[in-house]
Amino acid sequence: MATLSAFSTPSPPWPNPNPSSDPNPNANSDLPDHEERSQRTELEDVDSPPNSRPTQNSNPNIQDGRLSPSSVPSLLHISFNQDYGCFATGTDRGFRVYTCDPFREIFRRDLDRGGGIGVVEMRLVSNLMALVGGGSDPQYPLNKVMIWDDYESRCIGELSFRSEVRAVRLQLDRIVVVLEQKIFVYNFADLKLLHQMETIANPKGLCAVSQVAGSIVLVCPGLQKGQVRVEHYASKRTKFIAAHESRIASFALTMDGQLLATASSKGTLVRIYNTMDGVLLQELRRGADRAEIYSMAFSSTAQWLVVSSDKGTVHVFSLKVNLSSPGNDKSRGASNSNLAVASSTSSLSFIKGVLPKYFSSEWSVAQFHLPEGSQYIVAFGHQKNTVVILGMDGSFYRCQFDPVSGGEMIQLEYHNFLKPENAM
């Protein structure tokens, strides 16, 4: 799942909205890194009823359907939920949740005593989410993950660590917490630690988790530069893939965890791997010059991959991996036969051994150009052949690409979700 966060390190003392929370993050320095403090672990109701959804908020900043100018916050974080149907934003005063189709703000929470939220991760479309403080005046310590129940408008559990939390990933039954060089996996229902692993320095909090029930796949950086680690929890297998020579900058998983896309700090190539055996299936070329890859996402059918970078261009690539068709009711399963490669090179592959590698990788089918200077995360929309783009400048784009002709995508929709309506 794609995520962007702006981290900063404020000076103590920490805001302490919950009396049970220790305001000093170093007070537990004698605890092991995985020590969790579950001050309120009322998660036995984790499977909320269907009508237990985030509730609408009566906000004094909303007047006649418009936001007052004083309500414009500073954006610290954006993340899609697991099926890309919603996205959440962390700001310097709280958090907000929006639907992508149609674009609409569902609710917002302006928090007391600072309110800065540097990480907010939704759990599907439910009342439960994970929060981490952020900004110059954080609502919670940067070394704690708070489990927020929006149905009750309060935190019902927390996890404490000896260092800052870089990212959080949620799956139906699991919470994954990413630190600078460690990752911890917890059971969602009781916050019990299930697994921990070490990684190379991971300041961006890179981690991806599959979303198919009963077949959890987790991908994180390995212990060496350019290496990724794949954990297949169902089969209890660990696979290390030497994906790039340079450090890993971004990666993405398909929903079922069968396919992995990786990009290095060079940002010129994106590689597609089979997570079961680590075989390279396809190589995609974003461009010839270096770039920082911000975000990547597979389509639900694994036919397409979308990539954003600091060059201000969003690329859509066609994947030549033969998976079951969208109309097939059978599960894709984990069979390697479903991962046959139709073509892993471009039309010039017949002289691959003669021409430089520059010509043997595949170029994008469609592109969309954005204003440079902002970070963007991307996902495929629920409408056919559409891409949703979210910017750290508060921009929301919905674009459509032609799967046959390709070329420049058509902009269907634009919003700025941070500014008052009359300023858009």
C-alpha cells in the first residue's frame, strides 16, 4: 500500500492526551524494543458490525458546507486504505478520511493538545485505525502506535517502542509496526507480538502486506543494500531477493502477495518478481535519468502498474504476467503456473544481446504530468482504467488512460482537499 509521511522530531515534553500514556518517550528505555504497553486493549470487538462506521463530525469550521479559511491545516501524511477506496490524511491538528469514488470527505477529527498526526492507517472501511503523532506539536509520542476507535472517539490500545515509529501497516488480523531497523507483527485482537525481524536502515518505513485472508505475505527491506525480504506466513517460508544493486526506494505487492514490484534509489527501472521463488518476471523502464520513486501500485487484476516520481510524471505500465482473467471466479491461488511470463522484454528483445539494456526494458503505456515540487502517491481507481493521484499539496486527481492507444491520460476530476471550497 502507498504511503507518504513528513516526520519531524519535536522537543520534549510530549503532549499527553491520555493519562495512562507516559509523556516521556525515553522513560521506557530499559524495555526491549518490542515491549508493548496496552493501556486499553478493548479490541475483542475488532470485528465491528457493518453499521459501525466512522461517524460524521459536526465541525464548527464547516459553515454552509464550506470551510472557514482558518481551518486549512498543514498536511503531514497521506495513505490509501487497503482496497484504495478511501484515503486518510494526517495534519498538524488531527486527521481526516475521504472516499475516492465519489470524492467526498467522510469525517474529520480535530484533536486537542497539539493534534499533529504523522501516521494514520485505516483498517479497511471501519471505525478502527492506527495513529502516530507527528509535526511540530504531536498529539501522541512518536514512539507509540495508538489504536483509535472512531465509534467511541477514543484510543482503545497502544504499543510503545524505544525509537520512533516510521510506518504502520494494517491487515484484517495483523498490525505491522516499522521502526528504523526493526519490524514487529502483532495480532490485532489482543496486541500479542507474533514476529519481529531486523532490516537495513529504513528511514522511509518501507513495508508492504498482502490483503487476502489466510495467506499473509509481508515484504520489507533485507539486511543488505538492494535486498528485499519476503515472509510467507501461511507456508512459513522466508525468501530473500537481490532486487537491485542500489538501495531499495519503493516497492508494492499485489493484493494476494504473488507479485512484487521494486524500484531502487536510481529510479530508472522497476522490476516485477514472483514472491514465491524470487524469479524476475519483467523489467520496466521509467526513464533514462535518475528519479526518486514516491509510490507504486498494482491494479486489482495485476494487469497494470502505476508509478509516481519526483519528475512530476505518473506512468502506467502494462504487465505481461499471465494471471487469471477478471471474469474467472476461481481463486488465483499460489500456483507458479499462474505466473507464466508472456513477454518479459520489449519488441526489441530479439536483439537483446546486441543493444544496451536501455532498449530491452519496457516503457510505460500511459502518462500523466503533474506540477513538480510535490510528492504524490498513486493507486488504480474503482472505475475501469482510472488512476487516483494524491499530492502532499492537498491535490486529488482522477485520470483515465486508454489501455490500447496509451499516451497522455485524460484528467476527469480535480479537488484540493485542504483548501476552503471557495478558494479552489
